[in-house]
Amino acid sequence: MENLFDATESCLSACEIKEKLQLTEQTAQAWRDGLLSLESKSAPKLIDEPGCPEKPILVSAGDVPKRRLGSPEGLAALIHAVTHIEFNAINLAWDAVYRFRDLPQQFYSDWVQIAIEEAYHFQLLRQRLNELNSDYGDLPAHNGLWDMAKRTAFDPLVRMALVPRVLEARGLDVTPGIIERLRQAGDDRTIAVLEIILRDEVGHVAIGSHWFKYLCQQRKLDSEQLFRELINQYFTGRICGPFHYEARQRAGFSAAELSALEHLCHTR
């Protein structure tokens, strides 16, 4: 029987978009069908960069061009940026499966499901780009999500705290405002896509919250205190609000954690 980790490595290393999406679907289905084991004789490799297409060209975050949402070019730029986040999120989900071993089976089921949902989001957004006579790769993008994946590759606890609960949770804060601006512009088609993504991302952040707190409990650590310490260590000067309290609470944030985020936001 093939193991899940080798199958996942193939998903991560695939460069062509079509191949990555096909392997994602095939691996998820094989896992659901009980055809992949959790036994592996090889340790996970450090993956400096996952498989990605030649475009978009990757630049620093400050060099990604800014365009106003009120123009067709601005709308395409916004959707392209979110499409790139979702493509990165496919690799991030598979990396969580591949990298972190000896965890409960449900951990792997959760992140396999996230990989499938991120691939679905990517396809919805790419279709919307095509409707606007654009495509993924037409504009430059940045690699901030994967950079944090590399920085947290040494510990699933740190990964769960910082990628789902900080970087991905930011989408819970900003997406409702984007939807409102699109509603004012009468763009119901893009709104429909973003509402699906927002709904699913609450669940993804909730999964990150669950496994962060699970690992804290296993190690007899105070999850709220550790969350504050990790933010201070990794995100100096980079925490900003406003925060979507209701969505974050549904995604597993405690009142104390939300208060700590507000405090960090106002003291930096």
C-alpha cells in the first residue's frame, strides 16, 4: 500500500497547475477510500519551494502593483491576488500533511479536506479571472505565505498557531469589507465566489485552532499565553486590525486571544 506522505510529496512537487489539481483530487480520494497508509520509512524533506508554474513572477510584497477596485484592471488585480493566495494554500495544506508525522489520523483527514477545498477555491477564482479576460499568472505576486511555512516547518504547534490562526485568519477580517465594496459595484459573480471562500475559511481556521490547542494540551502548555508569545516572536510590527470578532470566535479564538490581538494592534 502506498503511504500518504509519498502521495502528498507528489502533490507538492507538481509544477503544472492541471497536474497539481489532478493529483490533489486523486490523493484525497485515495485517502478517503483507505488506500493510503500513515507508515513511511523516510523522513520529510525540507522543501525550499513547492512546485509552481513559471508565472506569476514572484516579487516582494511591496512590489506587487496596486490598482483601484473601481476599474476592470483593479478588479482583475484583486481577484488575481486572492487566486494566488488560494494556490499557495493548496501547497500549505499538503505541506502540513507531508511534514508533520505521528499525529492522530483526523489531523491528516482535516488537512486533506482543506487541500481539496483550497483547490476548489482556486478554480472558482481562476474561472472568474477568465471571465474578465485575464488568467492566473498575468500579474506578479508575492510568496509571503510559503515563507512562513518554511519558518514554521520545525513544529506543527507553531505552524498551526501562525499560518491558519494569523495569516489565513486575516482573510476573515478583510473579506467582508471587500464583499461590501463589490456589492456597491454590483459585482454579484465575484461576491458569490468570495462568500464560498469566507464560509470555508472559517472552518479552516477552526481546524488550525483545534490542532493548536490539542498540541498545547499534549505538551501541558497554556495556549492563550503561547499564542501571544508566538505572535510577538514572529510578527513584530505586522499585526493590524480591525478584527472580525464573530468570524474569529466561530473559528476558535477565545475572548482573551482577541483582546491580546487588539492590544498588539494598538501598541505597535
